[in-house]
Amino acid sequence: MWLAKRPLGWVCALLFAVAPLLGEEPSDCSLPTLLVGVADDHGAVPANLTSVNFRVTHRGRPTGSLRAVYTEGPRRVIVLLDMSGSMRGPEAKRYPKWEIARAAARSLIASLPSSSAAELMTFTKSVEIQAPLSVDHRLAEAWLDNDAARQVASVKGPTAMYAAIEAAEKQLQPTQPGDAIYVVTDGGENASRVSGSKVEKSLLSSGVRLFAFLVISSGLKTIQEIDGTSELRVVVADSGGFMQTAWPKTVGPEQASTPGVSAYAWTSQLPSGSGLAFDDFTREQIQLHTNLLSHWISAFYLLSFQMPEGMSKPKHLDVTVIDSQGHARKDLTLAYSHAAPCAIAPTSH
């Protein structure tokens, strides 16, 4: 589950999840820990909040011994690029859908700090590692720029999206706080042997956040794309990530969004009836999105707290950022998982 306090500028939902600290767990659940994202209307993460600025309640009852730690640093990110046949798009002669998808993958990798490790994986029915997890991003960028990747003939086959996400999560074992997966896809799913709900549970257990870049093309979508898009939005939100959506003017937000899970979208500034375009406007929006995404992956707060007496399971939590008078701050957006695992509390705050 997730909770968003208020819309965040051009990104309407910034959703963050649970993450264990240092891979350790106490014998009881007295010190659960939440990974909480906080952002202002410009998408910046304020770094000056302390324990007194957070209020955590459990079914309306305040928790005790709250500790808040701001952390910003290098993270590990696996970029998953969908190369199934539907990523060609229905546009005649030109293939902007595939160009936009490839550009989104490359832009995030290029936007990551040099100290952050990135891995590039592509998937259809199976998964291939094109560039292993490394702080040297040149191999991944080179693959995305090579002639073979540019050729749309290589974009073919069925889609095993959830199997690919599962494989990416395994690449991150043992997990570290802040680990993330970024999937670039149209949401189609027709070949996985693992369900979305199972992948969601695994992500929640490991603390790995899933972010997505969804490319919606013009023309009729398959049942797999329609159903896959809706389910993917929920998995992304519950894992602690958020989804960015690109669609042409012929596909409106009311057709592409899921109730309760918002996503920012842009159009290609084309006349009605036109499809996607890989134009300067689209390139600028991709760059803006990935620059901010890189920062959001890197920076967040870790909240550790004691559960009220008699409450052993850290569920039904509510987190609020408050000012010096104890009033909820309306200039910030925060989101977090509905439940937190047991974890060792931070040693500094």
C-alpha cells in the first residue's frame, strides 16, 4: 500500500517503499524502519528535516522513540529495456516508440552520478544482460547507441516483463537500501511464468523500488497492454516507485491512468490524429524526468520508531511532516509503504 499527501508539481505521485537497514533484523519488531521520500513542488528533496519534523502514528496512536536520518549517496540501479515486438509501435515507416524507449534508458544511465552502479538488461521472452552492474556506464551507453540497438528489426517477440523484473531483483541480492529497478516498457505482458502479485511481494520484502517509463503509442492496444498497464502501475506504486508516461494527444490521461495511482504525462505537441514523435520537446522532457529521477533514487529519509505497546505488526502507519507548531506542512509531498519491516535503527539522527 502507499500514501501520497499531495500532488507534486508535474509528477503527481512520488511513492517510496520500505527498505531494511544494513541487512540486519532484531529478534522482535520494536524498531521497524520506513524509507520515506519527501519532495517539494520543484521535485527537490529537503535535506534539513530532523526527527522533530516527522510524526508517525499507528491506527491513530503515536509511535515512540522516532529517529530520522537523511541519506544521499551512490545507489545501484538496473535498467530494464523492453525489446518485445509491441515496442515497435503502429506508426508507419518511422518507429518513434522504440526511439523514445531507448532514449529514456540511456538518459537515466547518463544522469546517474559516476559513483552509482548501473546495469542494462533487455527482455522479450527471455532476459539478456547487455552491460553488467558497474560504476562505469560507458558499456551500457555504447550498447544503446550501437547500430544493432537502433535497428527496429531487433525489436520482436513476446513480453515476459515480470520475469525480467524478478531477474533484475535477483541481480541485486543481497539488496542495499536505495536499490532500484527502472523498467522502460509499454506495459504489455504475455510470457511470464511469475505473476505481478508475486513480484510485488518480493519487491516489498527486499525493499527494492520499481520505477517505470511507460510508452503509450497511438492506435488500438492489446488486452495484454491494457491489463498489463493497470497492474504495473499498482506494482510500481506499492514497491515505492512512480511511473512516468509518454503518450500522443490521441491517447488521453483518462485512458492511461489508474484510479488512485497518478502519473505525469506529456504530449508530443502534434496535431490531433498524430502518433508519438521523437522530437526536441520529447527529448527535453525525457532529460528533465531522468535528471530528477536520478536525484530521487539517491536521496530519502530513513525513519525508525518503536511500535505502541501491544502492537507487534507495523501496519496501518501514517507519516506526517510537521512544522515547529506541530501543523502538517502542505508544501511538501511524502509517500511510504503501508507497512514496515523490522530493522536496526540508524545510529545517527
